[in-house]
Amino acid sequence: MNRILLAFRSFFALLFQGTLPDEVVRALHLSRSAPAPAKAAAPVPAPVARVSDGALQMLAILQRDSRLVDFLMEDITSYADEQIGAAVRELHDQCRDSMARYVTLQPVIDGVEGTFAKAPSSDANLVKFVGNVPAKPPTGGTLRHKGWRAVKIDLPALGAKQDAAVIAPAEIEIE
């Protein structure tokens, strides 16, 4: 068989049929191997929990219980301060109840704001010195904010098919 013809036949046979014709195999002195055994289907891995899932889940809870995301995403410039204040009072109560239900918080420093407090550590994760701070931070100063630390988080388990990135599903009313 002519080499150019053989090359074209091989190319188009592989392109359209996925296999070489028998006469091409014989002409090239090749032999057909047994087909590779089919691989068993790999098990579908369980969804991997990401660190952000808990944060998104808490945001979804605050949306579900108090419509916090709706409030934050709304342009409130056209509302009077009295209207905003009334809405925020109810929103605050609902958000606080939701947080308390799923997260237990404690102050980092349990002291009275505005009084002297000793820093429990120089760890920047626990204490942030503000103001005129010298190169070597002091052991204490005036407490401006107690800070907060989560000591217990008890979020409900996410469903197997639940997408944590969906804070709130769209709602369509059927009339």
C-alpha cells in the first residue's frame, strides 16, 4: 500500500471510527491488543466542608430570622431617621436572638470600658493597642472595647445537597 494513502486512511479511520482498519494493521505489521478492562466507577466523594460554609450558614440564619441581608442590601437614603430607627430596633432584637441561639460569645477582656485594663496577652489576635502606642506595647491601658470571642458554635448540620453559598433562595409566589 502506498505510504501516503496508508497515512490518509489511518488518519481518517482514527478520526471518524476511533480504530485502524484491519488492512492497515496488517500492512504495518501490527497486532491488535485486547481492549483495556473497563475501570470501575470511582465513588462519588462526599462534599467537602469549607471554612466559609459556617460563615455563610450564619448569614443565612440571620437572613431567615431577621432579613438582615435584605436590610443591608436596601438603599435606605430615602427613609427618614425615625423609620430607620424603628426598623433597626426590631432587626437588632431578631439578630441578637439568632446569634445567641447558635453562638456563645464572651468578652476577651471582661472589664468596664473607659477604665484601666491589663492586657491578658500581647497577642495581636486578642488585644489591639490603639492610640499613641510605643515601640514596645505596655501591659495595659484604657479599655475602649472588650472584644468578643466565640466559645461555642452550635450550627445545625447542612443538608447533603444544600449549597452553603445560597444565603436565601429566591421566592416566587403562585397565585
